[in-house]
Amino acid sequence: MNVKSLQNVFKGDKVVWMIFFFLCMISIIEVYSASSSLSYKGGNFWGPIIYHTVMLAIGWVAMVFVLNVECRYFKLATPIFLIVSVFLLYIVMGIGSVTNGASRWISIFGIQFQPSELGKGALIMTIAQLLSAMQTDYGADRKAIKYILFVSGVVILPIFSENLSTAALLFLTVIFMMVIGRVSMKQIGKLMGVIFLFVALGLAFVMFAGNSDNAEVDNRKQNLTEQTAKRQEQKKETGIIAKVFHRADTWKARINKFFNHKYVAPKDFDLDKDAQVAHANIAIASSNIVGKGPGNSNERDFLSQAFSDFIYAIIIEEMGILGAFVVLALYVILFIRVGIIARRCENSFPTFLAMGLAFLLVSQAMFNMAVAVGLAPVTGQPLPLISKGGTSSIINCVYIGAILSISRSAKRRTNSKKEENHQGLTVTVANA
């Protein structure tokens, strides 16, 4: 392949390409190292990493396809993606596959995927289009927040009932987009007040109605088939409120564990009950500046989600504090670089879309890292572009492809417009 052919493939911002390449390389190395338990159970040493590499390869193909689509066509695709994702989100509530007590998966033609991954992108595209269409000289139209909240509610509510952390991160992304979309801060402040009230009421309900002992029994003594049958029976017997809060037991157990700072002697620590947190802490505590080296993790054999939710703990164990900082820096640099790309755009739609996608990826990464090091309650959030996954890996690659498309095809501001904006800012400051 000659240089010209490579240039046709690697279009878009080179810094984003480099970050994406480094994250994928780290992913392949660490997933290969952390998948020892899968290899042992499946009796196939190469199976997990081959599957993950194939998923990344499919993601690369999807990313290259998307980056070659001019960003103006994303507007045309937004209504289609929104309708399809909403349809699938509500379908999965009734016929989705249940894993760990949550219906998150749906199978089409034998291929399993999470509709929430598609819904996240569709919602961000829709909000970017709404904010772009309703911009005025004084900020976003005051009616914009009504349309944004309606669409957000339609998408986030079905996600909330099965994956609270995903719904919370997605809503945080919506708030971020409204801030950069110049929605009235007074309106956002009122919205946050209402949200805090509902969160407080929801937490009170979970702590009152949930039974953390039941969650522990489900996790430790019941197999997947028994859990699935139990959850399906509960859904048939209970009303809409119980359906929404059917994971209250799990939520309460995780909250109690996170806020329980009572000292437990090593001989009294229950590794069966708190295995994930315990082995993640051991992995981090046994590392040093440079770590044990790739492939030399000990805790990967004990962490049930070493290749997914807790892969950052394995990264720290094998690559040390230095490696952990590098991974963190890659996400931070990605967000900063996308901010630079967005600032160059003349039109507001690609600006809002790029920043929304970047914030979604980076906030999820930060939350995953916080869980791994014990700064947040345990959830099911993978580390974007690094954790082993099917749907999430491909969709995250598509998000990067959209960002690269914007960096390549979005119309850029001219120097005269940049000067006008600078002069306008100067006059505003002077008048103030």
C-alpha cells in the first residue's frame, strides 16, 4: 500500500488517530492478559483474544466507513437512528436477554447487542440537531429545553430501569451539551434542582424497599437460569413501578458496600462476597511505578470481570502507576483535541455533536477508572475502546469515526469570522 492509499484511509485529525491507535493496542494487550479465566473455562487459549480482535477489526471498518461520510449527512440519518434505537430500547424491556438481573441484550439474526449503545449515539445526534436549529443571537431558544427533555426522557427511561449508571452518564452528557449549547443557565439550574429532588426520593425508595441480602443471595447462590426465571416471574407479577425498580436490591447492596467504611480484619474478609473490590484493591496495592509487566498479573485469575469492568485495575497491576497515568492522559488529550476540532467548526451542529460524543466517551472512561480504584460504587461500565466487548467496541469505534468525519469534512471558520468573534468578545468585556 503506497502513501496515497494510506492517506485515503487515515483521513481526519492525526492526533485523534494516534490516540485511537494507542488505546486499541493497549486493549489488545490487556484483554489478552486479563482473559485467562475465560480461556480456562472455555478450554480455548486464543478464543477470547481472537474474538476481541475481530470485534475491533469490525469496529475499524465501521469507523473508516463513517469517517468517509460527510458530517452534513449525519443530520439526515438522525431521525432514522432515533426511531430505530427507541424501538429497540422498548423491545428489549420485554424480550431482552437477562444478565445479572438486567435485560440489556437483544438478539437479531443470531447477533447479540445492547440497544442502549445505539440509543446513546442517537440521543446525542438528536440533541446536537435541536440545539443547532434553535440557536439565536442570545443563546438557545427558551423552548429548546422542552424538546431536549422530551427526547431525553424517551431514550433514557428504558435504559434507567436496566442500567442506572449508563442512564446517569447519558443524562450528564445531555446537561453538558445544553451548557455548551447556550441553554439558559437559569433553566438548567431549575432542572438540576428538580433532578436532585427526584434522585433523593429515588435513593430513599431504594434504601427503604431494597433488600441487599437478596442481592447477595442472587449473586452467590443462584445460577444464571434461576436468576432469569426469578426476574421474569417478578416482572409478570408486579406493576410498572416494580418493573422500573426491580434492581433495587442490587442498587442498595452496592450503595451499602461503597459507604461501609467499617474495618474488617483480613481473616474475617469474605472474598466470595466482595471478590471484585477485594482483588481489584490487591491488584492496585501490589503494583509499583512500572508494574509487573504485561501478562504478569496475578489478580486476573480471581477477578470475574478483569477483562471488562475492572480492566483498569489489571492495567495498574501490570503497567504500574506510570501506565495508569498514560491511559488517563490519553482520554484527557482526546477530549482536549476534540474541543479544538469543535472550535474550528463554523456550524454549530458538528460542534455540539463532536463535543457530545467526546464527553460521553471520556466521562464513561473516568467513571470506570473511579470504580476500579474504589472512588465510585461498582457498576457495569466498561472502559471505552479498551475493555473486551462486542457492541460497545464497535459503537465506540463508530463514535470516533464521527469525530474524525467532523475534523475532515466540517466547514471551518474563516480568519475574518475568527477576528469578528474576537472583536465581539473584546467589546463585550469592555462594556462589562
